[in-house]
Amino acid sequence: MDETHDLDRGRFLDLYGYERGFDIFNCHFAQVEKMCEKYRLRAMIWSDRYFRMGNPEQNYYDLKTKIPPEVIEKRCSLKSAERIFREQ
């Protein structure tokens, strides 16, 4: 997944309602990690996605960026996660 500037909008919003981009991204990444474990691979991620989502102006390198603690802990807190992953 790359350049996901409108991650919490579009079709997902139509189907599942509003969820924070952080939560969608963390749940997606949790699914990728499961697949990697199955095939004995390691996932790689660039952190800029988190920094942009945490910045009101969508800047990459603002030192005032706020990333919520549960996001840092990589918790999948998507309210609709069970429904989404069951449908796949």
C-alpha cells in the first residue's frame, strides 16, 4: 500500500462508515503481518504514512505531529474490522 492519502474516504467510507485512517492502516498492516508469518516473510513499512496521518496539514516532517499511543502499539482498533475481514 503506497501513497494512501485518502485512505479513510471513498468506497470504504460508503461501506463501513467513518474510521480513522490510523485504524484502517493498522488493521491492514495486521493482516499483511499474518500473511508474512504464514510464508515466513517480514513486512517492511515506511513510517511517513503515520507521520502524514498524524499531522493536520498532512506534512511529512513536522515535529509537532501527534500519533496516538494505540497506533504506536499497532493495535487494530477498527470498529468494523471483524466484518471487513470476514467478508474477504
